[in-house]
Amino acid sequence: DIQMTQSPSSLSASVGDKVTITCQASQGISNYLNWYQQKPSQAPKLLIYDASNLETGVPSRFSGSGYGRHFTFTISSLQPEDIATYYCQQYENRTPITFGQGTRLDIK
Amino acid sequence: QVQVVQSGVEVKKPGASVKVSCKTSGYTFTNYCITWVRQAPGQGLEWVGYICPYSGKTNNAQNVQGRVTMTTDPSTTTAYMELRSLRSDDTAVYYCARSLGATTFDYWGQGTLVTVSS
């Protein structure tokens, strides 16, 4: 199975800050990576697909980049409504599809 | 608009079975797969498996292999996941999601809490 390692596991930032989360795959996965946001007691929401493509309707302050084993998710200017847990997910190997362990983001 | 609505809370005893439904609307049902993801209390997301109505192809995680059956009913645009021989570590919120090529999950149901307890 392809292991996905996210860091940090949690972070606190202030409104307006730039926030960066990284995701490392245990082997190369091309650009077969998605990012999801999950707010408390809600279902996950797709934000970024194919490593760098913004899902329709998602604010442009969210972005993603990377290829191979190393990926980055960025919020350019943190807003209060961005408080959530963020997950990366690989699909280079479809069986099984695997998620990172999540990054919990709080407001400082 | 695309909608995905799941069935309600389930409480089961160890060894029992549960069947969760996932009613979809607002798109052509047979053009997309349905993926199931679960989340144990306080834990992260775990892929369970998928079914693609247009091909009938299914695939699932090793830890539910032999215990899970995924089906669809195109006449009602509903997908189902049945999990048998339930164990305490199957306790989780189960999500279904519309899936592009079974790889990218763009519309999710609200989740169904399945509790396995004696």
C-alpha cells in the first residue's frame, strides 16, 4: 500500500496568515493526489484534484502543488471559516486508495 | 443539483449485518462510480471500496474483503453497502461519495453512523 504522510498533524495560525501543509507519498504517484477539507461533524469536501486543480466553487486562496512524492497545500490568507481538518488522498494505486492522517487547523 | 442522501443511524451487535443506502439525484447515475469511505470515532478517513454502475466493477479494502457487498439500483439511483460479520472495529461513520473514475470524490453523503456493540 502507498503510505501518505502529512505534516504537521496540527497547527494554529492567525487570520490572514499563509498556511502550508505537506503530504509525502511512500512512492511516486505522479500528480494523482487530491485534497479534502472536513469541518467538524460534516462530510469531507473536495478542494483540489490532480494535485493542483481547484474544484469549481472553491475560493482561490486555496491552492496545491507537487509531483511524484512531495505535495503542498496552501491557504494564502487564512479565514475563520477555514477551521477544519485537511486530508490528502492518493489514487495512483487504486487498490487501496489511501489518505493522509489529516492536519487539524485551528485559529490562534 | 447533485444530491447524495444516506440512510440513518444503525446500532448492531457483533456478528450481525448492516446495509447502508445512498440515494443520489441530479446527475446521470450510470456515468459515475460510488465510493464508500469510513471514519472511526476521532480518527481519519479510510477507503472501504467502490462500485461502478456502468461496468458493475467493484473493489474493496482488504480488511472488509469477503464481508462487504456493494450494489446499485439504477432504477432508483441508489447505491448500497452491506457489511456482514460486524466487529467492534467496524464502528464508524460510513460515507458514500460520487466518484470520478473511482478516484476523486466530488459529492458526499452526510454520513451514516454504524455502531457495533454488545
